[in-house]
Amino acid sequence: MRQQKIFFIFILLIAVTICFVKCIQQSSGSDPRGPLYAGADACLQCHKNIADSYMHTSHNKTSAPVFFDSIRTALINTKTMVNYPNGHTVKLEEERRNILQSQFEGDKKILSEKMEMVFGSGEKARTFGYWKDEQLFQLPLTYLTNLHQWTNSPGFPIDHPYYTRPIISRCFECHSSYVYHYNENTRPLEITEKFKPNTIVYGIDCERCHGPAKKHIDFHRENPAEKKATYIADIKSLSRTQQSDLCGTCHSGNPVSFKSIFAFMPGDSLKNYYMYYPGSFINPDVHGMQMQLLQQSACYKQSTLTCLTCHNPHKAENKTQQTITASCISCHNTSLHNTQMIQEKKNCITCHMPLRTSRSLDFNNSTENKNIPYKLRTHRIAIYPENEWE
Ligand code: HEC
Ligand code: HEC
Ligand code: HEC
Ligand code: HEC
Ligand code: HEC
Ligand code: HEC
Ligand code: HEC
């Protein structure tokens, strides 16, 4: 009897301890990345200007849950149907405040999945995913902003609608700030990657670039008179390679990665994460490989230029010809050539950073089956032959 009582008290004590620990964990920040992280909202208090302006950037908007109203007005005003050579059609449908991508054979609906998560700010394109049993699958239709057109998703089979391409953690590594993922042996010899959707930190947030900042915040809250930044990396004082590697985590293509870049902190080296394919420095694609392209430019080799010379990471970019010219002229002064180009109101990048079609992304709208070019600016700043100007 007595022993039973002691045992009961013991169990009760354990239960109370677990509750207590859980409570403490929750109150010390609920960021899925752990207690060293504070979450983007926490920066507002002291960096309001940066936070307000950052909100509008493509980085911030590069992944999100699909909200009915924003997607509906933004995307439903186009032809929302793609035909496939096997006679099937995929249409966008609206149903109880959801938007679905539905596959039809004639009038018969064979499959229908909800658009639940979006990748891409829509600056150029948006692609969508649906959840099934902690797996995320890419939907067949992708939206191309410039063309105002829905098209078969890139790299998908062109003869029939396809619903079973998994979206993998690698997409999240470049397009979000965090997701918890794990591998499960679903069948013998088959490993499936699964996610905990409630751990996603959507968009690229402050701490994705700056590293965990809880300690920084605690210090400055306790020492409001201290104006010198503490417990946070000063990116400006990092070496040029370190600065380049920070942007290069997501802007140097898709090399073999042997460690999740979610762990990358300012000051880290890309060597600890990536092994590049031998070809990736010879003829880099314009999609996602800005780092390698820039490094091939005389501007980069013969000056101390970095990405930050031309890009402000906290501002939504709306580069006008004037701001671009000004950044070129800050180094290239007023040679006869430059003065003439400015007088003729010509944009330097039309000839020296021309738009190029990506080789790694192929878009086609299936039945018409034509290649839709996906164009980006080359960052190999150079003198190009006239037939390559825009
Ligand atoms: C309680 C106030 C406070 C909060 C909250 C806060 N900071 Fe700061 N932070 C400061 C102060 C003070 C400085 C130094 C002055 C300055 O640069 O504005 C600073 C500077 C910085 C710097 C510049 C470092 C350098 O040396 O160049 C970065 C980066 C930074 N904070 C990031 C963050 C991030 C990210 C968050 C949110 C996760 C955050 N801060 C939240 C007070 C705060
Ligand atoms: C894409 C990466 C990236 C993201 C995301 C980012 N920053 Fe920065 N931040 C930088 C870089 C790079 C610098 C150094 C800029 C320079 O040298 O001009 C910097 C500098 C700073 C500084 C110090 C210089 C200044 O401009 O006052 C503060 C403070 C800061 N960031 C806060 C934030 C906050 C707050 C957020 C989120 C709202 C944020 N950053 C999001 C890359 C980023
Ligand atoms: C965590 C990954 C990641 C990091 C780190 C990162 N970027 Fe990006 N960047 C992206 C993605 C993803 C996009 C595409 C956003 C979109 O439109 O959906 C992007 C887009 C951009 C754009 C185009 C913006 C526009 O409005 O079209 C510029 C410029 C850029 N990044 C510069 C930088 C610079 C400079 C740095 C380093 C300070 C940096 N990025 C660091 C992932 C990253
Ligand atoms: C190594 C980093 C990286 C990986 C991995 C990656 N992306 Fe991207 N993605 C980028 C960058 C950088 C851009 C924008 C600049 C560019 O295209 O060069 C971009 C652009 C996009 C865009 C267009 C955004 C816009 O509006 O401009 C979409 C959509 C997209 N990616 C989806 C995906 C999906 C889905 C995956 C996984 C299959 C994926 N990305 C994997 C870095 C990455
Ligand atoms: C940080 C300084 C810097 C900036 C900013 C800069 N450049 Fe350069 N650029 C250089 C240097 C240094 C060279 C090599 C010496 C030279 O040819 O003048 C160079 C070379 C060039 C060349 C000759 C390339 C070759 O292969 O012969 C062109 C063209 C050029 N830059 C165009 C531009 C344009 C266009 C911009 C703006 C988008 C720009 N640069 C921005 C520093 C810069
Ligand atoms: C219509 C196309 C075109 C435009 C626009 C243009 N350039 Fe050039 N640029 C050329 C060509 C072609 C050459 C090589 C022949 C030459 O030297 O005139 C060149 C050469 C250069 C060089 C290397 C030779 C030198 O003069 O130092 C630089 C640097 C340069 N351009 C910068 C710029 C800048 C900065 C702008 C914008 C103000 C600009 N260019 C606009 C076509 C153009
Ligand atoms: C010499 C100036 C310069 C430098 C340095 C530079 N960029 Fe750019 N970048 C530009 C210009 C100009 C554009 C085109 C802007 C536009 O058309 O609105 C651009 C566009 C982009 C885009 C959007 C892609 C597109 O084609 O629209 C991305 C992503 C980007 N830059 C990333 C980077 C990264 C990452 C670095 C460093 C590795 C970098 N840039 C260095 C000038 C520069």
C-alpha cells in the first residue's frame, strides 16, 4: 500500500516536471529553429525601418501558404486551363474558398488537388504544392508572370498531367527559412522525405541571413543605452569571400550539398556545405548562378565589387535605368563611350548584362508544346557581340 503511494507520488512528480519544462520552453520563444532564434517579428521593435521595407522584398515573399483572396484576384484573371496531348485538361477551379487544380478527361473529373503552398514571389513565376500525409507534391500548373500565362510546370512530362513530383527539402533550403524534415522507409528500398508543416518558417527572414538573434535582442533590451551592436555578426566587416558566400548559399546553383544550408551562418564558408560540379564555373546557367557569373567579370576581378555594391538586401528592387547607370558610373566615370550612351539614353545592361534564356528550366504549355524561354540577366558583365544585345 505504502509502496503504491510512493510510486503514485513519483509519477505525479514526473508529470509536473514535464509540464513545467514544456511551459518554460514555450515561453522562451516558440521559433521552430530553437531557443536561439527570436523570429522576424522581434526585430520590429528596434529596426522598424528595415523591417517595414524588407516586408516588400521578393526574398520575404518567396514562399507562403496559399491565401485564397490574394491568389484569387492575382491569378484567376487569365486563361486558366492547359491541354495535354493525351486529351486531358487541367483547369483551375474555385471551391469553398480553395483553389484547386483539377484534371479532366472530357467532362469527367479524374483528380483534384488544392493549391496549399506557393513557391516564388511571382516576380517571374509561381509554382504550387499540395500536402498529403506530410509529403508536399508539386502541382501540374505553374504561373508565368510576364506572360500572364499558366503552363505545365518546369521539367514535368509534356504528354499528360502529372501530380506526383515531390517538393523536396532542398527547395525549402533556398526558398524558406526552416522546415523540420525526416526520412521514412515507406517501402523496402524506398525512402520518402516528409515534413512537419507546422515548423515551416516561410520566406527568407532576417535570421536566415543574420543568424540567430535571441541573445542580441535580450542584450539590447536589457541595455537600451548601448548603441553598438552586440551578439550579432557585422556583415560589412566580413571578408569579401565570406560576403559572397552568404549570398552564394542560394545564388550559386545546385551543387552536391553534404550539409543542410539552413545551418549556414554569416562568416561561414560554402566549402563546408557544397561540392561544385566541375562544369559549374565554366558555363554557368543564368538561373540561380549569379555568383559564378559575376566572378567571371572583369568588374569583379579588377575591383572589390560584391553583390552589395548593386543590391540592397532590405529593399524591394525597382531598378530604374538611372540607378543602374549610377552604379556602373560609380566605377566607370565618364569616358567618351559612357557619356555617349547616357546622352543617347541607352541602358548599360542592355549590352553588358543582356537577358539570356535559362538552359536549366524548360517551360512548355503542353499541347502547343513550344519551349517558353525563361529569361534572366547574365551577371557576367562583359562586352557582347551586337547580336546578343536585347
Ligand atoms: C531591443 C532592441 C533590438 C532588437 C529587438 C533587435 N536589435 Fe538588432 N540592433 C540593436 C542595436 C541597438 C544595434 C546597434 C545599432 C544599429 O546598428 O542599429 C543593432 C544592430 C543590428 C545589426 C547590425 C550589426 C552590425 O554590426 O552591423 C544587425 C544585423 C541586427 N541588429 C539584427 C537584428 C535582427 C535580425 C533582429 C531580430 C531578430 C534584431 N536585430 C533585433 C538593437 C536591437
Ligand atoms: C538576404 C539576406 C538578408 C536578409 C533577409 C536581411 N538582411 Fe540585414 N543585412 C544583410 C546584409 C548583407 C547586410 C550588410 C549590408 C551592407 O553592408 O550594406 C545587412 C545589414 C543589416 C543591418 C546593419 C546595417 C543597416 O543597414 O543598418 C541591420 C540592422 C540589419 N541588416 C537588420 C535586418 C533585419 C531587421 C532584417 C529583417 C527584417 C534583415 N536585416 C534581413 C542581409 C540581409
Ligand atoms: C536563403 C537563400 C537566399 C539567400 C541567402 C540569398 N538569396 Fe537572393 N534570392 C533567393 C531566392 C529564392 C530568390 C527568388 C525570390 C522570388 O522572387 O521568389 C532570390 C532573389 C534575389 C534577387 C532578385 C530580387 C527581385 O526583386 O527580383 C536579388 C537581387 C537577390 N536575391 C540578391 C541576393 C543577395 C545580394 C544576397 C546576399 C546578401 C542574397 N540574395 C541572399 C534566395 C536567397
Ligand atoms: C540553390 C537554391 C535554390 C534551390 C534548391 C531552388 N531554388 Fe527556386 N530559385 C532560386 C533563386 C536564386 C531564384 C531567383 C533567381 C533566379 O532564377 O536566378 C529562384 C526562383 C524560383 C522561382 C521563381 C520566382 C520568381 O518569381 O522569380 C520559383 C517558382 C522557384 N524558384 C521554385 C523552386 C522550387 C519548386 C524548387 C525545388 C524543386 C526550387 N525553386 C529550388 C534558388 C533556388
Ligand atoms: C566596383 C567597381 C565597378 C562597378 C560598380 C562596375 N564595374 Fe565594370 N569594371 C570595373 C573594373 C575595375 C573593370 C576592369 C577595367 C576596365 O575595363 O575598366 C571593369 C570592366 C568592365 C567592362 C569591360 C569588360 C571586359 O571584359 O573588357 C565593362 C563592359 C563593364 N565593366 C561594364 C560595367 C557595367 C555595365 C556596370 C554596371 C552594371 C559596371 N561595369 C559596374 C569595375 C566596376
Ligand atoms: C548599345 C550597346 C552598349 C551600351 C548601351 C553600353 N555599352 Fe559599353 N560597350 C559597348 C561596346 C560594343 C563596347 C566595346 C567597344 C568600345 O570600346 O566602344 C563597350 C565597351 C565598354 C567598356 C570597356 C571599354 C571602355 O570604354 O572602358 C566599358 C567599361 C563600358 N562599355 C561601360 C558601359 C557603361 C557604364 C554603359 C552605360 C552608361 C555602357 N557601357 C553602355 C556597347 C554598349
Ligand atoms: C554591377 C552591379 C551588380 C552586381 C555586382 C550584382 N548584380 Fe544582380 N542585378 C544587377 C542588375 C542591373 C540587375 C537587373 C535589374 C533589373 O533588370 O531590374 C540584377 C538582377 C539580379 C537578380 C534578378 C535576376 C533577373 O534576371 O532579373 C538576381 C537574383 C541578382 N541580381 C542577384 C545577384 C547576386 C546574388 C549578386 C552577387 C553574386 C549580384 N546580383 C551582383 C546588377 C548587379
